Amino acid sequence: MRIAVLTETDPIEPRVAAVPETVKKFIGLGSEVVVQSGAGAKAGVPDSEYEAAGAKIAGSPEEALSGADLVLKVRRPNADELAKIQKGAVVVAIMDPYGHEDALKAAAEAGLDTFAMELMPRITRAQVMDVLSSQANLAGYRAVVDGAAEYGRSLPMMMTAAGTVPAARIFIMGVGVAGLQAIATARRMGAVVTATDVRPATKEQVESLGAKFVAVEDDEFKQAETSGGYAKEMSAEYQKKQAELVKGHIAKQDIVITTALIPGRPAPKLVSEEMVASMKPGSVLVDLAVERGGNVAGAKAGEIVTVGNGVKIVGHVNVPGRLAATASSLYARNLYAFVETMIDKEAKALAVKWDDELVKATNLTRDGQVVHPNFQPKA
């Protein structure tokens, strides 16, 4: 079995889909691993380390993909890459399928069996394969670091001979994996932390990390979680009540970090222009949902915007990629854990178990068709 690891073509993507640790494991399963030259360069992994792990280095994507049964990527293949992958090959990546029906159709027409790592079900067996969690964890940490870097003051309280410096106040909006890590990081850095989320189960999690929970806790709030553990979209009436509560709270904050995303939908608007205007000069908002339209009014993808009152809105894209080495290491382990379930250890060949619940949940295209029920072409 031949596995190809490609250099990512998107200029904002420094991560890589395999690291020497996982290359060794794949080779241990009887695979031949071919890594495109420079694939790991932006993640701090030179070609020599892949070679030391047993991989072959290919000088071009064509060479890497020649005869590949399995292609590992961070982002879904572009049209140029699709044309170079042999028909019948398996492609595993973060496929970003929502709103990209044409890209799925192109992958199907190329005869590829594609799998979207971000659709992995959140069940115990698949925890080690959960790319959303591994990458969001890093995004939450990096959001606090980025916020602190843009904030012109210290975060912890400091008692000095020249007087006491008060602790910064940090407010986390959305307490999923990224939000929880942001809370933990901000607390470790000495800030006074508050957090909000529409899911009742998060209150205990927030308080267990030493932060204060802020939310309108009415009957709708008590039912605000899907069976998959995601936040439901709240009614206009609830959103209005929550906005009023948050409005007064945000005005007192030094750093606000927003993390709210609903799969397959634009990011919910949480912070209005009026709320931004109420913040003190020098305050910072970090919008982790900026690539899906943003939670903060005025946020721009890939930019740090300073508004009239001196408040900064940070809109970095691909925040996990800002920790490329760590993000690649975790993503590569997620990929390996999933791909291992597709390999026949005795035959040392790909043997996808099409009735496996993990395969069913993540398989987008097969036998020339888009097969995932959520992305079926509309009649």
C-alpha cells in the first residue's frame, strides 16, 4: 500500500498531514510512505526527518501521487491535485464540505473515495480521531496569547513597589473545546475570567476552571443542546435577553474571545457595533469564528481592525495553523488513528469497512457519487 503526503497549496495553511512519528507507524503496518518535498517545512519538519523515519521524498506532487492508494492532506485537494490522484484512491482530509457542493461533485467525478475528518462522530471510540477537538484546543490557547499580545497591559495582578497593577478581565463567549482551553489559559496567565454559552452543561465546566458563568438561565436555556453536544440556534427572544445581559458585561472587559460556531451555518453574531463601542480604549476582541462570517461586528478575516474608540478586533484565519508544529502533530495522530481502522493488518492493504459507523459518518464520495446524506445533490 502506497501512502502520499502532499505539501499544502493554500498559502494560509502551514500544517502537514503526517509527521515522522506517524510515518513510522504507517511503515510498521506495511505501507510505503511518500512525502512531497517541503511538505513539513512550515511545521518545522524538514525532509531529512521524514527520510530518517523511513519515508521516500518526492520532488513533485505528480511523483508523490504516482500509484498512491491513500492520500493524506490537511485541506481538501484542489482541482489541480484531483486530476493527479489515481481513480479509486482514498483521500482523507479536513474537507470543509458545507457550501462547497461543486468541490464534492468534482471529487466524485474523479472517482475518489473521500473522507472528511471533521465529520467524525463524537463518540468514545472516536475521541482519538476528533480533529475538531484537537485543533480547537490549540485555537483556544492561541486566542488568549494573541489577545494578550495586542493588549497593551499585563494580564495578572502585580503588586510592585510602585503600586498594584490590576488583573485584566477576559470574557470567553462560547464554551466548547476552544472556549474551555481559552478559559484555562487565561486563568493560568492570571486574568479574571468570565464565560458564557447557551448550553446548560457548560456552567459546571466553566466554574470548575475557576471562571464565573454569565447567562440568562431560563427554560429555553435548559433545553439548548443537541444530542450531539452542539449548541442549538436560540430563539430571537432569547438572543435579545442574552444580548442585553452581555452588553453590560462586555463594557467592563479588557479582552473578549468569541468561539461560537454552528456546523454548516454562518457564525452567529454575538457582539454588535454598539457593544464594541462600549468597550474601553485599548481593549481587544479576538474572533475565532471570523472565517465563517464572524461573531463580532466589524471583524475582518485575516486582519486586525482598530475601530474609532481604539478597540482592536483580531481576525486571524486558521488559528490552529499559528501553532503549526503542534497542530500538525495532533492532526497527524488523529489521521493515523482513523486510517488504521481501514487497513487489513495481515494483507497490509487498504480494506475500508463500509458498514463501520465512523466510515459512514465521514465518507463523502464513493464510486463516482456524493454518498453522504447531508450533501446529496438537490433534485
